[in-house]
Amino acid sequence: MTAEQRQNLQAFRDYVRKTLDPTYILSYMSPWLQDDEVQYIQAEKNNKGPMEAASLFLQYLLQLQTDGWFQAFLDALYHAGYCGLHEAIENWDFQKIEKLEEHRLLLRRLQPEFKARINPTDILSEMSECLINQECEEIRQICFTKGMMAGAEKMVECLLRSDKENWPKVLKFALEKEDNKFSELWIVDEGFKGLESKAVEDDGMEISSIQIFIQEEPECQVLSQNPCLPSDESCNNLHSSLKPRNYQLELALPAQKGKNTIICAPTGCGKTFVSLLICEHHLRSFPHGQKGKVVFFANQIPVYEQQETVFSRHFERLGYSVAGVSGATTENVSVQHIIENYDIIILTPQILVNSLNNGTIPSLSVFTLMIFDECHNTSKNHPYNQIMFRYLDHKLGQSPDPLPQVIGLTASVGVGDAKTVDEAMLHICKLCAALHVSVIATVRDNVEELEQVVYKPQKIFRKVESRTTNTFKSIISQLMRETEKLAKNVSEELGKLFQIQNREFGTQKYEQWIVDVHKACMVFQMADKEEESRICRVLFLYTSHLRKYNDALIISEDAQMKDALNYLKAFFHDVREAAFDETEQDLTRNFEEKLEELENVSMDPSNENPKLRDLYLILQEEYHLKPETKTILFVKTRALVDALKKWIEENPALSFLKPGILTGRGKTNQATGMTLPAQKYALEAFRASGDNNILIATSVADEGIDIAQCNLVILYEYVGNVIKMIQTRGRGRARDSKCFLLTSNADVIEKEKANMFKEKIMNESISRLQAWDKIKFEEKVHHIQMQEKLIRDSQHKPQPVPDKENKKLLCGKCKAFACYTADVRVVEKSHYTVLGEAFKERFVSKPHPKPKIYDSFEKKAKIFCAIQNCRHDWGIHVKYKTFEIPVIKIESFVVEDIASGAQNRHSKWKDFRFERIQFDPAEMSN
């Protein structure tokens, strides 16, 4: 170390003291420090905090006379994750850290609000890039042991020391992503383009994932003491013979007295029928000459369709008119006409939000009763909450116009992150405040009758040991290390991204890391544009291969090795079919050199997955005891759905099983989703007695599948929150039903046990709130409402102004110019095409492997970058009415500002604020 370096470190020591927690780098610096010095530094932190510990650490450093310690200090900073501080000391330029001071001052000022409003676990995955790994683990641990406020305080402490120049903007993005109200108080410079989550798109056509809700038609098995079979014609006249059960009358009573009510009752008990009772009583209560108007909200289209059918059958016979509007039908009907002319309207909630926003519906006063299905979703920026914001602003603003009665339906109100009954009571009070309800209705007087209808399945935990040796993982891990090394050597600047330690292959954490690296590589810029193109293209390939290898390890962990190997073989087949340049040839050659060994390992019976062996034993035993068993097998991913279906079909000892599958509609990096008709068919096949007797499903089936005959639920490495647990367990509604949790991870079992504990404190909390004095409860709810309104009023977002400046779209892989935004046109609100003959020269097309027709579009081909060694997927080619047009997906491109040359990327079109011009057929003729 030179005298100048020693002098500079002394001069800039205050920056180091404010930023560095020396205990995070002590392991790297141990060769340079005495054991007692390390202990003193650790003790100083424990007693006085990290700043005093950093002072002592610097004191010891500056006393060192041995050569090499300064470079060791720099290396320790870099490897520990202090990249900003490393850069500042290396260049003796602390301007980037200095610029963070105004944000630190703001955060200190807002610290009380941050602690009150932030759940650190909601934003930690986004914020991890701005924190040290140990800090992330400490925050998680504090949240778990001391609660969320203590965890939020720790996060503030860590952010105040963060040396990452983008942490204020990352925090802004993380808060907005969670729709957290604190985001409006956290002011940062405009223009931040964060790392958004991957858009759910199907070849450029954005499709939202949905959830399926199928009930006995309509709840025949649980509504009446004289049940009929779904196929019975008498179900068409169900209302004439239905006799409500006593517990259903109990649930309906507060609402029939005019109270705003949350009805919290188990899945399968007939909450829809309760809503029919409430609705009929409400409509009949109006005096002659007056009429009521009811709106029933269903979150998802299948739920909407089911409820429209149920309500139409029940009420049209009684002389009331029923109609519905959803996202699938809104183009063909007038929402205003439907609401004005029908007695009962079934809506997906976003339809009403849009109608209120554009003035089509002037206010909620047009309704006399609103029913929210799955009302526990009334939080954050959910459409339910947006509707209730209008309601509460109207109510608290003391408008003279009448407001509708509010009813919420749910199987579980949840407890959020509560650890105690008091915290759970607050969470439930907040839900009551959001829905403006004064009563929580549960079954208390008729519990025995309810238990005769809804059977709580026996919960069984099965801890399975993982493979003792895993040669497959060792081979793939070696291929990943070699690929990482190649990537690191492409560019000195970007190579630093691959030097981060403690990344475990085959994990979701690695998946997130490689996605972030992939995105960073896409917007990498150099003065030499040809070299920039080469580097971006090569790193695009390396990171894509790393992601596929990681996917394969995840599949292997839960399924068969051969499933993971087949996944990789299919990927490399597609690689050969595309550009297949020199880099891809080298990567393919590396894989194929290991292919024979991988084949041998995957076919070796001794490498059977212990989890599958245990799953096999459960299925064998349960179907032996009860051959008519019907099972829902919940898994985490679509790839695993396909793998387990194949495993069952290929296993002769499981030939008694007839598996069906149920997944979401959106496209992921691993698989394309099911269509809505395919989802309905899968559920109907499962319901029918002679067809599928096991349904393998992802989380799409969490809410709403309601099949009385299902008596076995298996959660295969699958766990969620307390609401998910109650709803998933609720799928097994038959008498003597069982619910198995099968996992090799003890933490999964602990989380499920924590959910069971939370269910207990939820029930205890509801009981305590029901025992409260009416005035006390209403005062608590009103206090919460006033607090939330105060926050809302102070946080009105200005409408974002579209950027009218023309920009370039560059290929996201090779950076070749694609088009200008001035040539982009919007087709039917959500699809984007490019005008002009010039664009046609910049892509090539291949026939689409799955051509299909939907709405006004006929999907005919896929389009790719025309650069020979690129061939990046840009979208599709369609026939739209009489026009042949390309439809592009924004995630395939990098956006470049023409004036500044700055580049960024977007995962969804809605996040790209540019001036949108509607497609005009006249332009095509020109």
C-alpha cells in the first residue's frame, strides 16, 4: 500500500464508517488481523453498532505494515457484495455514494411510516440486490423471531448503509409492485426502469392466468336436505325443492337484517346458496313501486360463468332479470345498458372499476346490494379494493346518496403476517374496514350439522429423505460452472456479475439471479456497437443455457432424472433448429459430450427419486383401501404436472390410476398453459365417475374446485399461506378424507404447521371480535378507515404522461435495429404491430407449430430476427381480418432513446410509456 492510498483511506474514512459493517468481511480479512482484534470488532458491533465497529476495523487496518492488505481489503469488499464501496475506494471517487445522502435523509424522516406500513418479506426478494446476503438473512430471521416492525427497522438500518446507487429506485419499484401505500411517500427521480417480473404472454398475445371454479351444479350436494344428482333434470328447477340447512340460515341472518357482513365458512358448505337466500330476501324487502339492484362480483371468468348460471336458474323463475358482463363479453354488450335494465348483474370486478373510471357508471349508488365472492382479496390494489375505495370515499365524505349493502364470502379471512391473536384481530379488522362490514358471520349454533356436511380431512406429514448421491446434479452443475466461466470471460465489466458467491444451482434463488443477469446483459452498452452486439448476443445465449440447466435440476429434484434430461434434450433440439451459431455449437457440444453419461445415470434404478417412491406407496395404500378414491395432487410447476402424469402412465403398478391435469392459461418459460375449454374439460372428466380418478394440478386449483367425492389431497412439495392451506385442504370434502403433505424439506413442514397455528389464531381472533361490543367494533373499523383514507388522499398518483419522443426498438439478443415506436400500432387494445415494408425485411418467419384462430386473429407463423446468427423470437405473424400483420412482444426488444442513446427493457407493454397510436386499416392501403 502506498502512502497516498493510506492517506486517502484516512481522508475518506467517514464514508466507510457509514457504509461498511466490518463483520461481513472479517472472514476474508482474517489472515491480516489478529484473533483478538476480530473478537474486539465483533464485540464493538454488538455493543455500539456497525459504525463504531467500522472505526475500530479501520484503525487496525491503518496500523498494518505488511504489503498486500489493501488489495485484500478491496477483494473482501467485492466478494462480500460491497460493490459500490469497492468502486469508490478503487477510484477514490465517492460521488455516487454521496448522492445517496438525500435519500438516506428522506428514509430517516419516514422511518416511523416505513416500520408501520412495510412488510419486509413482501419486498425482500426485490431489495436483495441492494443488500448484503447476510443482511437479507438477518432481516428474515428478525421478521420471524421479533415480528415485521422489527424486521422493517432492520431493513431501514441496512438501506441507510447500502452502497448500491440504485437502491432508492429499486425500493420504489418494489413498493409499487406490491401496491404499498408507502410508495407515494418515497420520491425518487422519474425514469427508473426496474427489473419487472416476466410478462405472461403467449407469442406476443398477453393472456392473464386465471383460476378455475367448478361447483356441483348448482351446489346440489350441499344446498338442500333433499339433494339431487347433477345430472337429474330436477336440478333445473332446484329452487322449488331447496330447503336451506339451519347453519345456512344462521350464516344468512345478519345480512338479511341489513347488516354489512363477511360470511366466513368452509369450502363446500354452500356459501353460494347462502348468497341466493340473502339476495332473494333483499329483493323481496322493497315496498311496491321500488326495486332493488344486486351486483355479484366473481374474480375469475369460470366463477363468473358458474354464478351467472346459478343465479339465472334461481331468479328468472321468480320474475327477476339476470345478466352478466365479463372481460370476455364486454366488447359485445353495453355495461351501462345491462346495469340499468337488469335486477341482478354478475360482473368480474375490473369491469365495474373501468366503468366507474370512465364515467359510464356514475356511482355505486345505482346498486342496493353488492356481493364479493372470495372477499379476502380486498387488499392492496385489487379491483375489489378499488371499488371499496369509491364506496368509502362516498361514505366518509358524507354524501347524501344512498350506498348499497355489502356482503363478503370467503372460506378464510386469513391473518396476514400475524404471530399473535392481537395482530390477527387487527388484520381481520382491516379487512372489515376495507369492506365496511359490521358483522363477521360464522357457524356457531349449528356446528354439528355443518360437520355432517363438510368433513375436515385428516392432515398427515410425510418427511422424505433426498437422494443420498446425485451424479446427475454433479454433471449438470459442472456444465453450469463451465458455462459461467465462459460468460465471465466475455466482458470484463459484465464478468463481475458472475463473481457473486453462494449461488446454489437448482434453486429458485439461482433462477432469479440468472434472470436479473440476463436482463442486465440485454441493456449493456459500449461505444463500439459491433462489439456490443457480439457481447450481448453471446451473453444472451450463456444465460439462457444456464437458466435451462437450472430448470432441469429443479425438475430432477422433484421428479425423475429422465424427465429433466428430456427437458434438456428438447431444449437443445430447438437450439439446433434456430440460428445455431458458433457459440451455440460449442455449448451443444459440451452437453452432448456428457449425454451418454447422463442417459446412463437417469436410467439407473438406484437413482429413483425417494419422493416418488413415497408417493407411489401413498397411492397404492389409499386406492387399495378404497378403490373409488378420487385424488387431487397439487404440485408447484407445470413441468412437474407433465412429469408426474408421465410417471403415473409409465408405471404398470399404477395402472388403476387415470390421471388428468389442470394448469393455468398463461405461458411460462417452461410450458404453455391450458386453454379455458381444456380446463373445463379436465374438471368435468374428473367429476365424472368413470373418467379421471386423479387430477394433477398447480395453484390454479387452489380456489374454487368443489367436488364432494374428492377424498384424498396430496400436497407434493407444495405449501402456501393460511388461506391457501384452508382452501386446498377444502378440496377433500368426502367423509374420511385425508390430506398428505409430502416433502424432503423440513422447512416446508414447519411452514405448514405455522399455517395450522395461524388457522387456530384466526378462529380465536374471529371469536374474540364477535364478542366485542358493537360500538367498540364499529369505532375500531371507522378509525382504520379514516387512517387509510388519509393516506389515500395524500398519495394521489398523477396520470402518467406518454413519452411522445420517437424511440428505437432493438433486438433483445443481438441489438440489431428493428423499428421505430412511431411505426408501432395498437390492435384491439392489447396487441402491437409494426407498419411499413422496411420492418418486413428485418424478420424471418417459420410456420407456427400450433396455429389457431381466436377472436379476429388467425395465428399463422412465428417471426424471428433476420440476423443469421441471432434468430431471436420476436413474436408471431397473424391474419387479422383481411390483413397479414406481425404482432410483436415487447420483452423481445431493448428500447433505445434516440437522443441520449440510453437503453432499457420492459416485460409488458403496459409498462412502456410511449405514445400509442391505434391501428387504422387506411394506413395499410397507403
